[in-house]
Amino acid sequence: MKLEIFDNYEGLSLRAAKEIIGVIQRKPNAVFCLATGDSPKRTYALLTNEATQSGVDFSKAHFIGLDEWVGIPPSNPGSCHYYLDTNVFRPLGISAARIHLFDALSKDLPNECHSMDETIRRLGGIDLMLAGIGMNGHVGFNEPGVSPNLYSHVIHLDEMTQNVGQKYFNGAVVLKQGITLGLKHFLETKLVLLVANGGEKAAIIKRSLEENISENLPATFIRKHSNGKVFIDSAAAFKLIKAR
Ligand code: PGA
């Protein structure tokens, strides 16, 4: 794992956008898994601007969904589906056939998990995953206590995730379950970027990078990844022993 600390959110976002562009330039049919959330938002704005201005071609790429709130429809602005459509797919002009997201309204969620795993296998695995770190150390919806041996699965959301998740929605919503790629996908992905910014992430960043690797803190598994990169800004880094 490599850790890079940036002066600010802009620097971090620029670096993450460059990593994504580097992958598509080396492999035009690359498979991406891009998280939703506040952390990568600026990365997507910079990425889509650069792609439009410089003609970076994503038309042969595939996009895998990292996770989704069970029971929340794609039309809801708080859904991961809506976020990706708005911030990534529409600006990059990605065709529907190349977008593979969980249907969190499905009556058969185990089958959703199974077909996502099959899709990833058929496409030859994920080339780049960009993910944030939850306030409880989750990655995707791999909540504390999750088995690292799982591929896609449905999970009961931690109370902190249920509460923090309200920030994405216009009004109060019931968020009980998530559907997510597993830590096994995370560990098998060729390049993983974890991004975090802001002082409110400083404590969880410190724990994720300095505590023992454990399923009780899923983000610690980035340290088991042979090609994992953690990009944080100085505010998120301020509690780290080495960064002081
Ligand atoms: P955030 O979410 O980027 O909105 O902080 C991160 C996460 O919960 O994974």
C-alpha cells in the first residue's frame, strides 16, 4: 500500500482523476468500479472535464457499481445509481450496456449478487476501484465485522451508516440494508484507490492505517492490497503519527 498526503482536496482529486485517466489510456476496455459519496465528487468533476476537453475515450470501458441502498429506487437523488448517472455516466456518455449496477429493488437480491459476481468474472476482473472510507471504516457497504471472504452480498447497515447516510437524501429515509461488492472483490481488484478528505475523517484514517488489520475495521484491508493507494488531504492526515 502507498500513502500520499496532499495539501488540499483539490490536489487529491486531481491525482485520483489522473490515475483513472492513466488506466483508460493503457487499457481502453478497462473495468472501473467508482464509488459514490462526497469524497470522490471532485475527482469525477475533474475527470469528466478532462475527458471532454482532451477527448479521453471511455466508450469501451465498463463500469461496475460498488454498492446501493436496498429499497431505494434509481430515481431517488440519494441513490448510488442516480449519483453515478449524474456525476459520471452522463458526462462521459457511457452507454447502458457498459453499466452494471445492483438492482436494489429486486425481489431476488441473492441473484443480484450472483449475477454481479458473474459479470465481474466475465469481464476479467476490476482494473480500478475508487472508494471512500466511511466514518466507521467501511468500504462500500462492507461494515465492521464483515467476512473478508465474501464477494457480493446483502448486509445489515451499521447504525452509523444508517445515520451518516441521511446526508445524501433530501428528507429522512429508512436505510436498513445495503447490497455491496465484497472485500474479496476489493482485494482482487488490480488497483484500488481509497480517498478521504477533511478533519472529520482524521480519526478513522488514523485507525485504518495504524491499527491491526481486522474485519472489525474493513478499511484496514487496504494494507493487504499489493496495489492499493490511499490519497488523503492534510486535514484527514493530521492525526497520523508519521504525518506529524
Ligand atoms: P463520503 O462517504 O465520501 O460521503 O464521506 C464515504 C463512505 O461512506 O464510503
